[in-house]
Amino acid sequence: MSLRSPLGRVLGLGAAREGVRRWWQQRLTSVALVPLSIWFVVSLLALPSLNHATVAAWMSQTWTALLLILFVVIAAWHSQLGVREVVEDYVHGAGSKALTLVVVSFAHVLLAAAGVFAVLRVALGAAP
Amino acid sequence: MSTRPLSPHLSVYRMSRYTVATSFFNRVTGVGLSAGLLLLVYWLTSVAAGARAYAHAQRLLGLPLTRLVYAGLIVAFCYHLIAGLRHLVWDTGHALERAQSRRSAYLVVALSIALMLLLAYGAWRAVVRAL
């Protein structure tokens, strides 16, 4: 006996084996964010001052730039997965749910891109 | 969209239960940290835009209201970090028994409050140093 619904059988649909993909991405990003976020907070608090010269010099260091880029991208990814989950749970109605998810996705890609671009701009000496 | 009842059924939960409270607060702090990401990218962008733009951003980032946001972010970061670690332990299949889960809930609250105090002290030291 098959447990699949008649409609599912007719449409030839079944497990796409992708059911855990988002779940797994959320775990991976959260594991990566443990050291990255702690590094970010500690380095931020360790800065002698928050004036432009100090912050720009800090961002220009190779390791700082690399870790900042990783932090922004992975944080945006993790945030997108989390906010998506909240939207899926609490926004009802197919239309508004789809629209909210599109806005959430676009906003996170924009945030990640803007963050990476800003760090690169400073690190590569292209900032005014 | 189907009209069948969908999880989460907010009305049937007892919010006073530690299970619900810890899970709910993890979500709330997560969404709060997403707002923090917005602030972080704004800050990074202002650094890249040069000293004058940065000085303008610094005024905005130094407002009393923004400082209140930082306090909220410290709370959110500490709780979300510790509660997230609890979830990662659960994902390995450990500590899922009722008594263990209750104990770890209290542990999460205690550890995150300790971390909040540590971070608040670090932030205060950094502010004093910068003055």
C-alpha cells in the first residue's frame, strides 16, 4: 500500500530530497557565526577609538577584511533563513506571504552586497 | 493556500511555559539581530563613504535612542548565541529529556545574563577608553 496521495501519484511528485536543505543551511551558518560573531564583538570592543582613521585602518587589514566579509555574508544568510521561517509561520495568505518573502530575500541580498562592497572599498584603498 | 490549520497555533500555547518562552525569545532576539545587521551594514557603508560621511553617521549612531538599540542588541546577541548553542546540542540528539531540557533552559538564561553583563562591561570600558 502506498501512503502517497492519489494526486501526488498522478502528478509523479515525490520527495525531492531537498526537505532538509534549509534546515541544514541554518545549522551550518549558525555554527560558523559562533566564532565569527564573537570575533566581531571582541575586535569592535578592543578598538582604541571609533574615529574614521582607526576604523578604516582596522578594516584595511587583510584578516579583518576577510573575516568581516564572511561575517556579513553568513549573518545575512542566517538572518534570511530565520526571518523567512517567521514569515512562513505568521504571514497568512498566499499573496502577502509570497510578496513578503520576495522583499525579505531581496533586502538580505542587498544588505550582504552593500556590506561586502563597503569592506572591499576600504580594504582596497578606494574609499575617499 | 489551503485553509487547514497551520502551525504555530499561538492561541493554544501557554506562554508561561519555559519551553515556549525560551523558543519564542530565541525568535524575537533573532529578528532583533536582523535589524542589528541593518545597523552594521549602515556603519560599514559610512566608513567606506569617507570621513565626512562617517562623521555624519556617527552623530546618528551616537544618539541616545541608538544607544538604547545597542543595549537591546547586546541582550539579543547574548541570548540568541547561548540559546542557539542549546539548539545545536539538541540537533546531535542529546539532552532532549524533559528534565534535561528544563535544566538547560535555566542554564541558557543564566549564561546569557552573565554574557550580557560581561559585554556591557566591555562596552562601558570601550566607551571610557574612547573618551
